Amino acid sequence: MVNWQRGVMRVMNIANHAVTVTSIVDLTPRYRRIRFSAPELAQQLDVFPTAWLRLWVPNPERGEQHVSQRGYTFVGVDADAGTFDLEFVLHETRGPAGDWAKQAVVGDSVEAALTPAKIALPEGTRELILAGDVTALPAINSWIADVGEGVSARVFIEDGHDDRDQLPAERRPGDTWDWVTPTDTRGEALADALRANVSQSARQFAWAAGEKTLVKHVRHVFKDHLGLLRGQRFSQFYWIEGHSPS
């Protein structure tokens, strides 16, 4: 057993699946899409907004045989072909998943495990507020691709790069996308944009993810400015700025 996390998942009867890299596309110098072949996993997958997996990647800094798990949202699942994509933000800060993605080549094989967590919109939702940084983009796109025509989506993403218009964005008539340039404190500009552009309304649901401090700022907007109850909002941080994950 290479670490305790895999042991816990084994006790919970959560199976690992071999996944093999079949193609790599750089959408921008910092945003990479990798396609994996995993017929058994893809065919049993229940696709829903923010559906994600645990990807086990080598972490040589922790030991020769050590692997670490990181969560990634499914993109472009093709059950018939037995494939799916994952999108990686290539951070400057080192970390096992980002380091692996930077060095990945076609034919590489790692393991992945499905996760049972599922988020569903409350019945009657008419407005979906989606906020985060670029690491939340796959999940945001998965929301928009899934919701019906009766639900409008308003997207707010904090990012200051010049190539952000080349990033994947699910577009529908009536939805809005706002790219927010960050200030020195991550999340402040995003929170200000939400306060200035989003008002309380009936049948509203808000979702946010990304860097920890950013999510903290946005969470306050959801709770205090929009007055959303727990069942009307969800937030989760994916990473911590300046922190090299173990």
C-alpha cells in the first residue's frame, strides 16, 4: 500500500481504474486538455454537473512508489469510445498533478477512482450563478451543458491572463460570461463584481470553486449579499495559492 488514502478507499470498496493517455492538446500555454482511454470506467459513468474523479499521480518527492490523488472534473465523456478528457491548469507552483500533466505523453498510464458525490439544482431554480477561477472552468462548463433552457446562467471568473478568450467556454443564448481582472488579494475583485452585478432573486442557486481565499470571499457574497440559504449555495476550494501540495 503506497499511502493511507488508497487504503481508506479500498476499505470503502471504491475501485481504481487504469486510464491511458491517448491525446494531449494545449489550449493555451497554461491550460492543457488530456484525453484518456478507460472503457470500463467511461461506460459505467453517470454524467452530471461537476462529476469528478480522483486521479492518482506519481509523487516522487514523497517516495519512489508514492502516489497522490487530485480531483478533476470529467470533460467530453464518450461512453461508446470509452474515453474522457480532463483539463489541467499548469500552475507555476509545483505539485504532483501539475508536474505529471506537464510531462505526460501519449501512452502514459495512471489510475483513477470514481466519486459518488452529486450536486443537483433545487427544484424550481431559474438563475444559476457560477463563480471561480480558471481551475473551476471545467465544472462551470459542465453546469451550463446540463441545465435546461428554463435556467439562465451567469458566469464570473477571476483571471488576468491575455489569452483567457482562448479557454473553453460553454455558450448559450441568454447566458452571460464576465471575466474579472484580479487585484493583489485573490477573490476581492470577483466578490466586488458579484455584488455589483447580481441581486437577490427568487429561485436562485449559486456555486463557486477555485483557490481557497477566492472561495472565502465569494462565499460571503452568497451568504450575506444574496442571502442564500445552505440549500441554495455550494462552494469548495480546490487549491491554496503559494502552497505546493504534497
